[in-house]
Amino acid sequence: MCPPEYFTVEYAINPWMDTATPVDRELAVKQWHGLREALLGLGHTVHELAPEAGLPDMVYAANGALVVDGTVYGARFRHPQRTPEAAAHRSFHEARGARFVAPAEINEGEGDFTYLPEAHGGLILAGYGFRTEPAAHAEAQEVLGRPVVSLRLVDPRFYHLDTALAPLDDGNIVYFPEAFSVAAQRVLAQLFPDAIRADEVDAFAFGLNLVSDGRHVVLNSEASGMAAKVAAAGYLPVPVELSELKKGGGSIKCCVAELRD
Ligand code: ARG
């Protein structure tokens, strides 16, 4: 995680960002600490990436890489405003001795990639259409040696895979079907017949942008409908307030890069 010390909305690269809306950075920092405390309280280890002035989106740490079984496939950001963030993530992973592979193709890490170790023997799901290039899906498969399933995103408000789909455990997902092309919806229905389906209200509340450890589902407190759905499926929702970071177009999952060590 990377604290939102320099968080602001000074450019708009997704439909949620409005440079005319003021940001309460103090509140953002306070809420971010609440998320960190919630994860620590659940027994997780949280490493911190040092924030850098002039990189207001660094708080969305999930976009910096994808880690599968100790191999780190680095990010290459779509927008020049975020380009320098990739190097910070690279240094972080190299400093902890991980095997880092620099990408040739544009991809935004866990923003558009997720990994389910127990789905069909280990599957990477990958979004494209707005940020990550399909060529990066093939590259990730070469680097990580897991099948990558390409899913086309069709709604600009759900511009990253992690705004529309999340693993609930090692083998199952929750997703908002309408964010995907009709063909991608078919693929998801075939691969995940037991998935939870979210609705538009859940998606707009950033309810899909969640982090689950297989039992506890950490999601933002606005997403009460999503919390009820995961509770009905037997998971324990852990609501956390993170409203200020919605102004940048992100929520819980965006703030958490999973190391999967
Ligand atoms: N302002 C950031 C961007 O548009 C938000 C990133 C949100 N992160 C995420 N994992 N969806 O790139």
C-alpha cells in the first residue's frame, strides 16, 4: 500500500475524476489508515511503498505490478501522468529480492489482472479495452506460465478489470456482467458457474473493488448491497470507509497490491 500523502485530482484520466472537485487530503489519509488498520486487524502484513510528490495516483498501488508465485510482472502505464510509478514498484520488488520481469507491453498490473490459483488449475483473468493492451495478456502468460483469459471491458466507468470483477477466494469470483462484452460474459459464465453477480448499484458504489482473503471481504462501506450479497454467500463482509479516494476513480482493491508470497 502507498499512503495518499500527495493525493489530488489534478488531471482526469477516467470518468470519475473531476479536476473541479476539491479533494480533502487529510480525510483521504485518515480513511487510508483505516483500511490499513482493517487489513492488519485481519492478520495480514502490510508493506508500504514510499509516496512521491507529483504522483497523485500512487495511492492506487494495485496498478504497479502483478505477482504470481514470486514472479513479478511489472506495469507499464497507459497515461504519461502515471508512467514514473512503475519504477517505484520495480525498486520495491527488487529490494525484497523478488524476480522482476519488465514488461514491453502497456499494462496496469492488478488493475487489469487478477489470479485465481484454484480456478481450473490456476487462471489469470485479464481485462482490456481501456488501459491494458491485449498484447500484454500474451506477455503475462509467457512471463507467468499460467493461462490468461482475455476479457473485453465495454463501459468506460469500469475502465479496469478490478472495478468490475474480484476474486472472493482462490477459485470463485464476483462480477458485474454488464461491464463486459457479451462474449466475455459468456466466457465468465462458462468458467465460473457459481460466481456471484453484482448489479449496477453495487458497481457504482465501487463494491466490486474489494479485497478478499477467502473469508473476509474488505469492501467500501458505501457498497452495502454488495456486502449483503457476499454475506449471503457465506463470506464475512468488512466495510471500510474510503469515500475520498473515489474521487480518483478507485477504492479498496486499487489501494492494495497483493504480494502472494
Ligand atoms: N486515477 C487512477 C487512474 O485512473 C485510478 C486507478 C484506480 N486503480 C484501480 N486499480 N482501478 O489510473
